[in-house]
Amino acid sequence: MNDDRKQQAMAAWYQLLKEPLIRMDCEEQYDELLKAADEMERTGLINSYEWRQLVREAGVAFAQATEGIGNGT
């Protein structure tokens, strides 16, 4: 496993988590986070435990982003 590639991929993933691309809604952001996590696992940069952690973090961010929808916020 190439640690430099892993660090770069993880940094890009967390950057997308913190700051979605312009005009990217929360659903698109969630989808892209999952795709990136899947690709990192597929290529062997992360293991299944790390993949599950990323998926959980993406889910929490998505839930927080959509929490106010429909509640007047």
C-alpha cells in the first residue's frame, strides 16, 4: 500500500466532506463521498474497517445537512 497515495486520497475525501464543490447539494456530496470511499477500498488504499468509518462519517454529515429540511430552517 502506498502511504502517500492513501494520505492524498484521505485528504481529498475529508476536504470534500468539509467543503462540497460549488453547486453540489448534500445528496450529491454524499454520493461522491461514498464513491470515493468505494474506490479507495477497491484499489486497496483502505481496508473494510476504514471504509465503514468513512461511510459512517458521510452518513452523519448527510443527516446533519438534511436535518433542517422541512423544519423551517
